[in-house]
Amino acid sequence: MLQNTPETKTILRALAGETLSTPPIWMMRQAGRYLPEYKATRAQAGDFLSLCYNPDLATEVTLQPIRRYGFDAAILFADILLVPQALGADLWFVTGEGPRLSTVTVQADFDKLKPVDDIHETLNPIYQTVRNLVGALPPQTTLIGFAGAPWTVATYMIAGQGTKDQGPAHLLRNENNELFEKLLDLITKATIEYMSAQIEAGAEVMKIFDSWAGSLPGGAFEKYALAPAREITTELKKRHPGIPIIGFPREAGDKYIGFAKKTGVDCVALDNSVSAEWAAQNVQIDGCVQGNLASTHMVTGGQALVDNTRAIVKAFSKGPHIFNLGHGITPDANPDNVQLMIDTVRGG
């Protein structure tokens, strides 16, 4: 019988290129608003940022879906916008609307940001959460750390909030490219330090979330999604040899092809705008893929959930695969549907 050592954890095996008879499974945003136990802990914390920066409570919400479902991985409970806050941006959350930040649109805004070396003072509670989780997780459960990709983080810092088309960031990219690139470089360097500190604290896998990569056209995708991901991956692997990295250039479409080879990531996470069959032929040929069930199935459930889950498992069965959603689970999801998905993956 295999011992539950880091070398035999199923997610690490898939990331190393092994094809498993049953794919390991975890779920983006698995610790979150669809779970009643999360809502109770969030109420205890008082607000979202207080929850992120409270290591004991952040540890608790990270563990909740592991206790309930037995996922093969836990992902650190944090937020991609903690990095801009650590760089000196004002950050707050508006109930029902999402995050708000002070904006960076002119040189004077950029000049107010802190140097990269100063970010750890703000982010130390996050590293403590990682250390807590190392001691609290079951031995077979992989711990995933993460950060937002520079382009995606920049879109929030430039607009001051999420936008449908990332218009403000594209405007700055085109009209003041020098400032845009300085901001992107600062975020890239800060992201490397943040992710490296997570690894030092005990994270076993890192994931780069580029939620708005799909809005970058042609050469801009190469320059502002691929290149930063390659820089981050190269530096992390230099500092921490063997650390597996998952890249998620959401809605990249055809640009998923070759993403692993061009960036050095060990796995490409896929959204559900591409079919598993297409991705098996075009993306999985380069290594591990992750995904890609539509998160709407966690709301609607039923036979369609079962059928689509089985189809994805089958499509990716000839290569390394980590089962996941194509995007984060939504607050209106039914926890029972999550269990149905897991049972389907593990039971056929």
C-alpha cells in the first residue's frame, strides 16, 4: 500500500505527468459562499478582508470543504487583490458589488506605491495561514497556494474595480504604455516574492490565476499574459526546484495551445468555453490539464451534471488530468451537487 507521502499525493502525481485511473479533484473557490459553515465563519470574522487576514479563521474556511468532501487538494483562502493592498493600494469590499481599489492611472499614483520588499509586512498573516494548514491538513491532501497574474491584477488596480471588458486597463496599455509596463513589472516582481513566501511556508503547488487573459488580443497576450507567467514560473522554479505550477489563462481559446511549453507551467487549467475533447487533442498533449466542468452544473445538478462530468473524465482519460470546474463555484450552488460531482468522478 502506498504511504501518503508528498511523492504519492494524487495531485502531485498528475502534475508530474502521471495518468491516473481516477483523476484527483478539487474545485476553484471550494471554500466559499455556497457553504453554510463558511457563512458562519465569515460572520464571525466581520468582513471579507478580516477573514483573509485572520490566520485561524482563514485556516478554518480552507479546511471546511476538505472535511465535508475530502477533496484531493486544499487551496489557501486568500484573495488576488491582497498583493495590490500590500503594495499600498487602498482596498475595500462593497457588499453585493465586490472589490474597490484606489486607482493607478498616472505616474503620481504609481509613485505612491510601496517597493516590493515591503509587501511581506502586510502579507505575513497569509504565510501564517499556510503554516497552519501544513499541520492541519490530512496527509493525503495537497496544499495549493496562489496569486493573481499581473495582467489580471493590473486591470483591477487601473480601473479600481472589476470591469466587463477591462477597458480602462486596455486604454492605459495603449495610451501610456510606459506607465502600464512599469505597473505590470512591479506586480510581477511582487507576485514572485509573495508566491515564493507561500512556498517557503509550506505550499506544495502554486497556481497563477489570469482571469482576464482572454481579453488580451494577439501580441498583447504574448507580451502581457505569457511573458509574466514565464517570468514568474522561471524564477519560482529557480528558487524552489521541483515546485509544480498551474497556469490559468482563462478564456484564452486557441492560445491555450502551447501555453505550457511557452511558460514552463506544469499544468494548464481550462475554462469551459473549450471542449474537453478539443483540449485533449490540443493542450493535454503537452502535459497535465485541469478542468473543466461548467460551474452552472453546481446549481442545476441532475443527470446533466453526471453526464458532463463523465464526458470530461473520459475525454482526458489518456493523459494527466486534475478534475475541476471551468471557473469558480458560485454562491448559489447546491452543496449536494458538489457531492454528486465528486461521487461521479470517483465512482464512474
